Amino acid sequence: MTMAMPAPGAAVPRVHPGTPAILGSGDMRAIPPSSLMEFPMRKMRIGLMSFTLALTLAAPIQAAEPEASPLLGAGATRHGTVSVRDTPSGVLLRIEATGLPPGWHGIHFHEKGDCSDAAFTSAGGHVHATKPIVHGFLVPGANDAGDLPNLFVQADGSATVELHSTLVSLTGTGGRPALKDADGAALVIHANPDDYQTQPIGGAGARIACAVLR
């Protein structure tokens, strides 16, 4: 290998010790160490940005949680929360309750979003599309859109459950009665279980808790 030497009298670039140099045909160009690292670091930054973007695109989209409404008992005592969200074929109801009497309790969707009086009669009757209302899952031809399965409360007074109803909707989807119509709706918990056949409410008895559905 022949090394080109500078012409007589030509200035020879001074290279700092430890600085790599590129030898050309008549010149010597110093390359700072920082320049040597520039391209690998740039590639690394681009790679990290691509990886972050890939993770972002791959992350599952979480559905927004519905607003929870307070579940109120006698004297406006709070007994937990109730929430409801739309589904393609109905609504998904979630109840998280405490301080209720243990055992089975009838629960129904009621036609008015009003839990203001002590007995919760302000919530009106069951949500319905037609009259006369025929109540009960076990009754042939029943049309009570407010019907729901019974709620079981543990010995400590707590209950957590999710129930799906295909009888109603939030806004009238599929022609089903809307919970969020002009006067809203409420979820009412009764003192006794619903036997799914006795008229008009399955023998569920007094209303002991109520939540305005939002």
C-alpha cells in the first residue's frame, strides 16, 4: 500500500492524538470521535421510535366506563353504585352494593329516573313498551321490559353482579324501550325475591333501594 505524502512546503494538518483520520490522495482529514457515533445513535433513536409506535398501535382500545349512579336506601343512605351501558342487543347492568339485607331480592328497571321520595314510588312502574304489562319470566307472553333476574346479597350485606338484559336499550336501539328517554329510568331493589310469575311484580314487595340510571 502506497501512502500519499504531502507536497514539499504544503501544510500538514495536525491531528489530535486519538482522533481517527482518513487518508486521501494528498490530504489528511480528521474525523472527531463524536461524528463516528452520530449515525449509530441516530439509527438507535429511529429504532426506539418505531418500537414505541408499534406498541401504541398494538395496544387494545379500552371502552370508556359508564358513569356510576349512587344506590340509595332509606334516608338517602348510600349502598353502593349502579351503572348501565349499551350493547348491540340490549344493556349491561352492573350493581356493586353494600349494607343490604342478605338473601334474594327482586330488581327491576323502573320507568322514571326519580328516587326522591322515601318509598321510591317516584320511580313509577316498570319500564314497558305496551300495555297491559304482563310480568314474569315464567309467564307465557310476558312483555314486562323492566324484568331482571333476582339479586343475591351475601351475609355481610354485599352484592356484586353484572346482568345483561335484551328487553331494553339506552336510547331506543332496535325498537326496545329506552332507559335514557325524556324522564329517564331507575333501578329498584325490592325487599323480597321475584317469583317471576305473580302479577304485577312477582311478589317482590317494598322498594328498599333505588338508583337513577345515567
